[in-house]
Amino acid sequence: MQGTPEVAVLRLGHRAGRDERTTTHVGLTARALGADRAVLAGAGGSRSETIEDITNRFGGPFSVEVTDEPQAYVKDWDGTIVHLTMYGLPIQELEAEVRQAVGTTEQGKQRGSDLLIVVGAEKVSFELYEQADYNVAITNQPHSEIASLAVFLDRLFDGSELDREWVDAEQTVLPRQEGKQVEER
């Protein structure tokens, strides 16, 4: 591994007709909350185009790729693998260990191992549970993979992802108590 460690999010699977917005929102959440890249398994097309469009308009860096071989992608990953699943161990018990494994500092900056965060769309193979270094549950109750990803990234980066600087943005949202204001650059 050379350079700055990377955080990638693999959206495992895509149920056509059911996950159109969910897959896109996994990618947008990954982007907004500190990941460097989203990898969409079996879900290219408009979903990757939407995420790329948002990155172009609101800044990056962030990239999107599509894979038709997610198992090979996981197998070939050179770094730490976290699988977000309601069947895993509670984040409260694993948070410090995961942060140490990937070398995340107190300020949320990553300085160690590349990290692949896997979120499923459909039933996940038992093989993934074995391949993952950590099977992490945000809660052991049924819930959204988008919510799990958001909570996990916030815990990983200790909130520092909320202060991220966006590069090459065509548009910037100006925070307001009321109304909406977007500035064109």
C-alpha cells in the first residue's frame, strides 16, 4: 500500500425494482461521510451516473466503479474488511478495535490500512462473514444499510468527516436556518 489509505464502500448486490434509490443513497452517503470510493456490484448505469453527477456538482474527491465480480473484489482486497450486518457484534464493542486496525487517529484521520466497508442488498453469503475481519452491527434489529453506513462512518472518523473540504465544486450549499441557498461557482 502506498500513499494515503483509502476507504471504499462495496454495495453488495442490487435488487432491480426495489433498490433503485437505495443503491444510489449508499453511494451518496459514502461520499458525504468520508469514504473515498463506492463500488457498486451489479448496479451500474444510472446509479453510478447520479453519484458521479453529485460529485461533479458538489465536489470531491470521490469515485464510483461497478463490478460484476464482488466476491473476487473482496477476496483481492489488500486491507481491512468490515461487513455491516445486523448479525454482527455491536459497534460499541468493536469501535476502538476497528479504529486501531485501520489506524484512524483521534481526529478521524486515517493513517494505516485501506478499509473496505461491505453493505449488502440481498442475502449475503456465509463466505463474506468469514472473509470479513469484522462483522459489525450498528444494531441487531432490522434497519437500513444506509443508516448503518452513516453511523459506522461517523464513528470511524469521530465526526471529522462533517468538516470535510470539497474540491472543484460547481455548487456550494450555504447553510441557513430557513430556506435554501446554493451558490454557483
